[in-house]
Amino acid sequence: MITVQTERAATDLRARILAGESFDALAREHSKDASASDRGFMGTFAPSDLRQELRSALSGLAPRQISPVLRMGSEFFLVQVVDPGEVSWIAENAAAMASLQKGRHAEAVQSFSKAVQLAEKFGANDDRLGESLNGLAEAYRLQDNFAGVASVSRRMLSIRWSASSNMGDAAVADLVDRFADVLSLAYFRGGPLDQALKRYQDALIKTPANEALYLAMSSLLVKAELTAEADDVMRRAVTAFPASRRVRYKEAEMYRDSGKMQKALETFQAASQMKAPPSMPADLDRLQLSFIYQRMGGINTDLVQFDAAIAAYKKAVEISPDNADARVALGDVYLRRGQQVEALAEYTRVLQAHPDRALPHYRFADANLQMGRFSEAAASAERALKIDPKERKARYVRGMALLRMGRAEEGRKELEEYRNQEAAAQTELNDRRAVLVSNRGASVLVLEGKNEEAVAAFRKSLASHPGASSLRLNLGLALSMAGRNREAITTLQAMIDGGISDDFVVFRCLAREYAAIKDDPTSQKYSALYLSKIDEALEQELR
Amino acid sequence: MRRFGVIILAVTTLAIAAQQEAPVRFTNIAAQARIDFKHENGASPQKYMPETMSGGSIILDYNNDGSPDIFLINGGSYTDKQKAAAARHRLYRNNKDGTFADMTAMSGIGVSGYGMGACSADYDNDGWPDLYVTSVGPNKLYHNNGNGSFTDVTDKAGAGSQLWSASCAFGDIENDGDVDLYVTSYVDFSVTNNKYCVYSGEKRVYCHPNVYNGQPDVLYRNNGDGTFTDISKAAGIYRTDGKGLGVVFGDYDNDGLADIYVANDSTPNFLFHNKGKGTFEEVALTAGVAVGNDGQPLAGMGTDMGDIDGDGFLDIFVTNLDRQTHSLYRNLGKGLFADITFESGVGEATLPFVGFGALFLDYDNDTDLDLGIVNGDVIDNVALFRDSTSYEQRKLLLQNDGKGKFRDVAPASGPGFAVKKAGRSLSAADFDNDGDLDLLIGNVGQPAELLRNDGGNAANSLLIRTVGTKSNRDGIGARLKMTAGGRIFLRDVKAGSSYLSQSDLRVHFGLGSAARAESLEVHWPGGGIEKLQDLEANQIITITEGRGVTARAPLRR
């Protein structure tokens, strides 16, 4: 049962359920009744136990069919008859939860295992199955039964990321494992990475994945600078889901991020012609389309095709007038063209809708500075800085405007502050670059078989960059490749214990190292942790 | 009758097309001029940074015969000793007949280190222009013996910086009658410290300068006795936060003292304001010439100063990477500059290009200063990663409309501008003394180019050579103010600008249709002001301090 305060709310929810959304999920989220936490489950009743209105509403309803909106008193209700099979599952799952809460872990494992069996009838992708699997995993974890946790986690991974043609196939979890191995060895191309890539590619060929997994993997490969591999995964996504606008959008972004601007533009253009899935709400569809045109505007700007950039940004804001970023970018292109008045007009529009955003204030300031309107420039830059004191470009503009107004002392002070902020930002950027370069240099030594030198090089770099998790990870891998597993464990363990990293790759590597020294229980523990971490990481990539 | 009408139409159409096409065309005549120099950069799989940063070329009249000669700086090799030994710098004498003779063998100029650029001035005022060559490693000062040969006097002079040096320039910082020397220093690269940089996780590429530490530039004061003293710290120019690539002297605030602008790679540029008595204050940020228009430090390779709008103040131009724009700063007076990159049209024109050598020059003699720029990416395998750019890039010729707007006319300026190269240095001189400026270009790992200007001399011009007596002998730092056709033009005598380059010391003025310059003022660095009246156009004039015009020769138009 779902209970809400207004007829409108009930009608909307009913429409959503009929469109395919889960009654249980909506009950949890929207119902005001105490049963909300139980997915709206009221229990089992004889008809005579029910009020007349409810009896009438339920009369003739088949299991899982939803009633019309029912009014009782000042509230509105939706009811659904639960399938007898589901009743058993509900009861078993609830009992398992109760055991878990009372600390009776062995009982919880038993009950959750039964609940899983019952839920399997609802389908591999059903969220009730997922709920029971989650509970089972938690129960195993509390028992320190990491083999159990890992087994359940692999199953959940397989369900969540598999295609509809191979729903829940265990091979999907294997695919994810091989993907994780590739990422961990990203710096070792030409040696261990090549072997890992071969295994990964074999799995990719044999194991279909869902759209989300392809996109998440591709995105993580780009971040690891494995561009060719990211491209390959994206190709597969496009082949498997040719009508998916989301896939094309992500493909275009991948090209843009890897410097292939022309290809990115062509792909965004293709995406702009594709339709959204029927279930996508209209406003979300418009927003997505607006983003596509916004991206096209950005690429055209980079390619110095300003006319095309202006056209694309204009389209973006026409489709979604609230797209403030596109409007600011449009203003920026006008400014580059020397069309200062038009630029100001766009920034002004954004400011009217979003007076609390620093960026449009800063851009407005910059345009005014270029037009010689120093007082307006200084004032607007100041507003940007009040909202975001770290917006150093606004600080620069303010400083220049003040100087031009003859307020030399204030201008110099502002510029000095800008100089300090810029220097700090530059130091951070240089540190990141230095870490990248150190990683590359030391990794090459590993590939050349100079393990001792490599280890020394990693350690030297870590002395300057102690928080650089990639250096530490690669040091661990170098030690592992040299057969120094215990040292590898110490290095990798320090990352987790010291809070330096909780990346799934570290857990995966640790699991392997503990297995190498025959400490199976600890290996299983980290294996289980790795599985939940990689699931989170893949999910995170899609946000 | 009909056929006659058709012919008239065709002729008219051709005439209109010819008018619409730019009248000035540049053609690469290096081969026919017998300049057979190919820069050796020793490109290697290890991607040593100097391999992509070198390629200097300068112009000097080393034999004082009135025709500009050429000195091309070679690179070397870190992996091939034979190539390294064979990578000689080359001195070419202008034969005055459109050809040059290779005089390297008798010059005595040897190979040392990995060459970058050079600058030239008569540092000992003996009447012969000397040579300073920058390198990755020890720089060299060569004294001109006056007989076609040079002697390495580096140690004796005390001017041999061991840092990776890039551009250099001579200027008289104290107006004491001899030229001082500014040498930019880049980063602390070395073969043993070579970093491993990749793009997209795969291919090794030349590193970004930010993986190295910057090195301090060096300012040498000329002691007047053949020696120099490093006064960097005492002068206030010693900085460790710069990665100097380009330098130019110029009195931007018109106080009679030579200031210095330094283009730094990826860090804020420097503007050293000369406070007198050999001391400087760095003021780029407050002047508005340190960074791009949004406060972002840009690449900063080549630089020049020139008065683009005839207001009597020197403006500044700097080349940067693609997607950054090259920067144009207009001097507002009172020590302030406005970034007019986009509003001038320079921004849009330069966005797709990685710029190195750059010069203000009046290529078409229409009186206002245009911009010549050579471009070429830093990453030689960039096409593997990016589909919207290339290693070799075409040159730019930005024509000044006289009102502060620039337009790229390179595509219509002849085959010399159409060719894509890995361009680095750019210098200008009227090599054939025909009244228009030709261009010398150094390309990294490729042959040098000599672009002959045809058509620029359709309008009138004057070439002025300054000879100091109380001031330094070349008159370096002299400010020339010419009035012609009711307008005043400003040009300075410069010894070093652009990137790894130096143009002819003779100052070129385009006069447009004016048949004469009503007046010319020479503000000598020694303090004197010489005023000359009524100078007929289309001459090469020598002005000697205190004596006026001491030589004239007609331009060979």
C-alpha cells in the first residue's frame, strides 16, 4: 500500500507504476504509511479483516495489478495484491534482516540464502534479488566469511553489469577482474600490461556487457591514459547499442578528451540527431540535447570556427534556456570575436537567472575591462570573489581594473594576492606533472628489467611526493614483479591503512599478493573489498 | 565585335583579381641564394628537449660592406657523436648579387654544445660587430677580428653562461656608451636528468617545460675593457621562477632608459623596468603584460616591441601555444598596457598556431607596423594524438590596418608563406637593399628559408644606419622618430628580439606614398638628440652621432 496526502500525488504515482516503475521502490520513497520501510507491505489478511473500501478496491485485482486511486478520510491510497511467491520472500527476507539486527549472523546467512532462492524466481535483474544478495553479503562479512562475501559480490557484479542476453553470467565478473588488472598495470605497457590486455580483450570478445559497463570502463581507461583501449571499448559499445544517444555522447566526449576534435565534433553531431529512449522525461531529454550542442560549441571554439560555435551555443540555449554554462560560453565566443556588447548581453542574462554564481560575474567583469569600463569591471569582479574567493582570474581582472582606475595601491594588493594564488595552483599542477613523469620514468626501468633501479627511483620520487598514490601503487607492483611479495604487501597495505588510497586497484593487487604468500583468508578479505569497491567505482563513472 | 567584348571583359576581370590579390609576395630563395644550411636537431627516441627548441638565425653585417650577412646556429645530437661534431654554425656573406657565400671555414667559429641562438653587437666599439652564441651548455662570445675571422674570447670576457640559454639581446642599460648583454635561461634539463613524458599513455613526446625547474636569466654589464660582469643579482633581474625563451630591449615608458621584456615559457613574463644606475624592477604583472587576458600564464616563446598605433609608445607582442593565442599588449602610457589580443584580430588569427619567432615590421611600406610570425608545434608526433593540428605549420603575416586591427594576409602573400614548416626563428633585413624587408627563417631540423620580398617597395621607404660616437658604436638603443606625410613614426635600433633571432641593425621606415620624410629625430642612448630635415625617400642613410648624415646610397628599386 502507498499512502499519500493528495490525489494528484497518488495519480502521478499510479501513472509511474503503470509505466514500469517499481511499486516497492515508490512506496519506500513516497508512502507516508509506517509500512513504507517494508516497501509498503502490510502483511497477509483475510478479506473480512479489511475495511469495505479496501475490499472493493482489491476485488478483481490480479496479483501485482494496481488499484485505482482510493480515498479514505483525508488521505489517498494505492494498493496492490502481492503475489503468493512474493509473500514468502518478504517473510524470509524480513526474518533475515531481524536476525542480522540481533547479531545472529549464522541465522541471517541461512535466511538470506533462502530469500535469495525465492527471489531468483523474480528474475536475475530484480531488485528484490539484489536486496537479498546484499543482505547475504553483509551477513557473511559480519562472520568474517570473506569467501562467502566474495562469492555473493561476484554474483551481484555479474547481475548489475551484464547485458540482457547474458543476465547474471559469471563471466561478466571475470571481465571486470581483467579490466581491473589492466588498469593496475597502466604504466607497464610493453611488458605485463600487454599480457593483461590480451586477457582483457579475450574476455571482451566473449562476454557481452551492458551499456553502462562499456561506458564506465571506457571512461576509466581514458583516465588511465590507455586511449587506444578506451577507444576499442567504446567501439564495442557503439556496435552493441547503435541507437543509444548516451553511448554516442560518451564516445564524443572520449574523442574530445583525447584530442581528436574533428571526430568528437562529428560524433556529437550524430548524437544530436538521435532520439532519447521513450522512458526519458521530456525535460531531461531537452537538457541532454542542450549539452550536446554546448559541447559542439566548445569544440568549434577550439577549432576557431566561431560562426559554428555561436550557432551551436545558440541552439543549446534555445533548447534549454536555463543552460547557464552554454550562455556564458556563447558570451565568451562573442568576446573573442570582439563583439563585446553581445557578450555582455549574454552574461547579463545569466546573471539575472543566477546571481549567486561566480563565473558569470567574473566574465561580466572581464568584458567590461576590455571595454574600458573599469568601475563596472572592478565591482563585478568583486562580486565574483565574494561568492568564490578562490576565483583567481576574477582577482586578476579586479586588480587590473583598479590599476586602470588609478587606485594603484589596491590594484597592486589584489594582483599580489592573485600572484600568490596562481603560484600555489601552479605548484600543485607541477607536482602532479612531476608524479606522472616520475611514474613513467621508473616504470620504464621495470620494463627494461632494471628492477632495483626502478624501486630506488620510485622511492626517491615518493620522498618528494609522499601522498602520490600512483607512485606507491607502482612501487608495490615493481616489488611484486621482482618477487618481493612481502615488501609489496607492506607498500600496498600502507596505502589503505594510511588513508592514502581506497582505490579498488589497490585492493585487487593486495588480494593477489596475499594469495602469492599463501595467506588465503586475507587474500579473500581483500578480494571481497575489491569487488565492492570496483562496483562503486564503475557506478561513480556514470554520474 | 562580340569576341572583342569578351576579351575586354577577361582583361578587366584579371585586373580586378590582381588588385584584390595582395601586391606583396614572398618567395623562398634560399637554394638559389646558395644558403644550403639544414639545421641538425639530432631528433632521437629519447626526446631530449633541445631537439625541438633550437633553430636560431641572425642577421649582421660582419664585414661592414653595407649588405646584411647571415649567421645560422646549428643544434647537434645527444646520441650521435658524428652528427654532433658535424653540426657547425654557418656564416654566410652577402655577395650583393642575390647569392651568399659560406664563410664558415675562415670564420673560426667552432662547434660547442648544442646551439640555440645568437645576437650581435660591437661590444668593444672597435667598428666590427661581434657575436654571442647561446647553447645548451657553455655560451660563446666571439670577437670579430675585422678580417672575416672571429676569436673565441668567452673566458677572457667572463660571459660564458653554462645554463641552457635561449635568446639573447644587447642593449645599453646605463647609457654609458657600450652595450650590455641579456641572456635568457630556460630550464634545468640535462641528458642525465631527461624526463620521460608521454601523451595518451602511449607515445613518448617532448616534455612540457613544467616538469623541469626554471633557470635564472643573466645580465652582463659591459665593463668597457673587453670584459663583462654578471650583475643579475645586483641589477634585480635574478629570478628563479622564469623559463626565459625570448627577450627584447625597449624603452617602453620613454624615460630614456632601456627596459627589458622577457617571454617566459608557461610562467608569467617579465618586464624589467630600468630604474637607472643599472638597476631594474620587475613590473610585468602590474603593467598588464605578464599573463593572458584572463590572468592565465601562457607559453611565451618569441617577443618583440614596436609602436603599432603611432602613439609614441612601444607595444609588446608575444607568441604562445595553440589554443592560447599569441598576445598583443597596447601601451597606454603611465606604465600600463591593455591586452588587445582579441579586439585587434590577433587572437582569432593566432589561436590555431604554436608561435615562435615574431617581428614587428612594415612589410608593405605603408607606414604602420605589421606582424610576421613563424609557427611550428613543439611535439613532433602531435598528429598521432590530435587531429586538428600538425607539427609543421604555416607562417602568419598580420597586416596592420593602421587603426589597431590586424588581418592575416599570409595566404595571399606568395609561396613563401604557404609552406608549412617547423618554424622557430625569424629575422628581417633588406638583403638586396631594394627598399623592402626580406625574411630569414630558421626551422628546427629543416633547411633555413630566405624569403625575398617582391612588391613591398612599390611604396617608399628609408633605411637608416646609426653610428654612435659617444653612444655605443652601432647606436643600439637609439630611438628614431620620423615625420612623414604629417605622421610621426617611431622605431628603435634593436640588437636581438623575436626568438633566437636578431634582425638587421639598420632601421627600416615604410613611408607609403610620401616622397620624403619631413624630419627625423635621433635620440641617442648617450643622451644627445640629433634632428635632420627633409630626407628624400628610397635611400640608405648613415647617421653618425654628432655629425648628421655621413653617407647615403640609393635603394636598388
